[in-house]
Amino acid sequence: MIKVFFNGKPLSVEEGTRVLELVDPKDRKKLVVCRVGAQIRELNYKLSEKDDGAAIGLLNLNDAEAGRAYSATLRYIVAMAFHNLYPDVHVRFSYNISRSISCQAITKSFNMARAVDAITAEVKRIIEADLPIERITVTIEEATKIYKEFHLEDKSAILRYRPESTVHLYRCGGYYNYLHNYMVPSTGCIHNYRITPYSPGLIIQYPRHDFDSNIPEFEEEATYCKTLQRAYNWAEKANVQTVSDINRKIERGEVLEFVQMCEAYHNRQLAELGDAIEREIEDVRLVAIAGPSSSGKTTFCNRLRIELLSRGINPVTISMDDYYFDKATIRKLQGKPTGELDLEHINCLDIERFNKDLFDLINGETVTLPRFNFTTDCREEGKTIRVDQNVPIIIEGIHALNEKLTKSIPKHQKFKIYIAPHAQLNIDDHSPLSITSARLIRRIVRDMKFRNCPAATTIDMWQSVRNGEFRWIYPNQENADYVFNSSLGYELCVLKKQAMAALTQITASDPQYLAASRLIKTLKYFRDIDDDSIIPCNSLLREFIGGSCFRV
């Protein structure tokens, strides 16, 4: 017998007992996964001697880890439906607009529009059958044979980069697959989802933990959608759609060519931006730049300025940080005489002063700008400037695209740029890589290298960062005149070594272990690029690994 703590109470169970057996049968379909000690486990997990003394927590869709398992299981069922009905058709899942999953056929001759009703009906049938989903462990050789039988060659390709000698697979009703995540116990646990046609494929939606376990309403995001489709098309043309595609370039000795190809894509976007601003230069007086954390905004601003200089346009840059109120004023505004402040709130900025200075500068007046002294937490007098006609002002910051911040400037005089990495990259066709995870890896490396900040601290603050992004950045991205995709296809191969060194310092007893483990499981598949001398000094990646020619 082993002792565990279930729902906070001590309980003695036999070794080999499944966690699901401890749950009241009427509650089983409400749950997704569980926590045993510091580890996330499936509900079918068998307790063993190593779990003696562990606390067991049950997780539903209010938990982010549960949401990941639910999403993976739903993708598994959709893939299974395609296999049952169209076994020769290959599909690829990717992250899409409105926090959904896109499913596209990569078998060119397949007509998705004609298959929507059949696929939807088959998914429903599989779920209603409440088929058990069983986790099995096999050798790499056995997995390769199974994947070949089920026409999952993309999964066979990634196996050779797996450091372990065994592989986990999931078996359900004679179907085998693996989606690099935990799964629910049976198909009947998937009780809330939406599958809708959305050219050129399907959109799959599922409950989100940050929407009170509800499915968010689908919102058409035309600008973001075009950006993702453009990223998808580029990855297809460059043949870097999966981790295996990237690794093969490294193995063939094409590292320099690969790096330069990715950098050329950034150069092309900068040239497009330069063309767009130059065409409208008689009207454009303000260039506003915003994007989520670790998008490469600082380097991007420097490179955009150089692009404009090459066209005879000499922009002036104004720091929004200099318009922050002191903390005493912010406390009054937020009604918090003590406690933690929301320093990302737009009202932390002196909006009236900022608008007045911009208005005066654009209309030819001489203005003395403020300078915020972060040592004294006070604003001081800064430099005095005057801006000539046809010289745009560049601003960059979390609120730069918010109309409230620049309300004194007519919309036709503003050119808004949204910057973020938008990689359409998969571990395999059914397992898309999280763009958010890629940004977190960038930030972990940067914080460790330049801020003496361990990975655990970066992970701890990440949710707060994300909350600010959802509140202040994402609602304004559709207002952008141009979206700059700051992803670099080779970056995780470079970041891997430093990120792994930081992440492996986090132990199983640390609260950040789950996030660290998830990132390690992603990074382990990438081949290393050890020679960073081939990365240009003006690359956005230099902002995170060091060696930038800009002051970042």
C-alpha cells in the first residue's frame, strides 16, 4: 500500500491504482488531467511507490495544463476522423486567429469543402462512442512501423532526433498517434468544441481556461489572418514547415544559407515598410510600433530607422517611457496607497502631455521633451527639439497602437506597425509549436544573459506579462497598417543551448517545473547551431543572444 493525499485528505491505495479510480464516476467527464506531486499526469496514470506521500490534485478546464491536454485530444480525434474516412489524405494543424486551431489538407488534390460534413459527423461519432484512449510505450523501431502503417511519415522523421530510446503512443479504437502532449482518458471527455469551415480548411475551437472554460466567440481578424497565411506560405516555399525540415538543412551543411535566407525575409519586410512609408511621406507624421514581449522591437526600430535613412527620410525617435508618471501619482490614479501597482495600465502615462508634445512637434513648434529618471522615479527636463516637415516621429511601446495615446493626431497622419514572431512551424503535421513558447524562450535567454535573471524568475512573471498583452496589445493589432513577422526559422537551434542550460536548473520540486519541462520537450528535437558568428550583427536575434551592433 502507498499513502497519498487526495483532495487534501490522506488515503491509502494499492500500488497500480489509477487516479481515475479515486474519482467519483459522475465527476470523471468533468476532469481532464491531474497533478501528482509536482508532475502533470493523465487520469489513467498508475500510482507507484515513487508517489508515496504525494498530493493529488484534479484539474478541469479552468487550468492551462488541462486546456493543452483537451486541445491535443481534440486534434487527435479530428486526425483519427480523417484517417477513418480518408486514409490517404494528410492534414496539418496550426495555430490560427481568434485563438483557434486551423486544419488544412496538405494533400493538394483533396477538396476540404466537400468533406466538412463527413468529418464533423465522424468526430461526433468517435466522441459519442466514448472510446478509451490508452497510452503505450514502444521502441523507436516499433513506432516507425506503426507510423508507416498509418501514413504518418512526418512523425517517423522526428523520431531520429528524439534522445530517448522509447516512444509514447496513444491507441484508440485501433488508431495510433502521438501529439506531444497529455491526453484525456476517453473520447467521451471531449464534450465542448466547434468545427467550422474556414477557407482553405477548418477552424477548430475549444474551451479556454482564461474564458471561464468557455469557447471564445470567433472573431474575424483579417490583418492577423493574412500575416499567418503569409508565414505559412513562406515556410512552405522555404521548406521549413517542421522541425525535421530545419534539422535536415543543418545536417546537409546548409546552415549559412539557411540563416541568410531567414534574414533576407526580414530585409524584404523592411523594404516593404520603407516603400509604404515613403509613398505616404507627405502625410505620415507618426510611425507607431507595438508588439508583445520579446518580439525584437528595439532592434527592429533601429533597423527601420536605417531603412528610412537610406531613402532620405530622417526620423526622430521619442521614448514613451519618458512620459510615465512617478509612482506616487500612479498610486493616486489607481487608488492604491499601498500594494502592487499595474504599471502597464495606459493611465500610467501622461497622455495629455504626450499628445500636446506630439501635436506641437508635428506643427513645427520647438518642444522640450521630458526625461524620466528611473533612479529618482521622477521626470526631468530632457532635450529640446524641433521636427522639420516630412520628418516622421517614431514611437514604440505597449500602448503605441492605442488611439487614446495619440488622439491629437489625425489617423491619416499615423502609420501603425505591429511586430511579433508568427512562426508557422510544427514538430510534426499534427503538433504545432506555440508562438508564445518561442517568445518565452527568447526572453529566458535574454534575461539570463543581460539581466542576471534566472529562468525560474522569468517564468514566474510570464503570466503577468501575458495578461498585459491580452489587455493592451492584442486588441489593437488589427489597427496596424503593417505586421512585421519577427520570427527567424533558425532561432531555436541557436537559443537551444543557452535555454536548456537555464531550464535544467529548475528541479521537479520547483513551482516552475511544468513550464520548464514543456519548453525542454520542445527544444530537445532541434539540432544545435553552434557557430553564431554567421548571424549578422544587426539580426533581431542578437537582441537576445548578444553581439548586436545596436545599443539594445
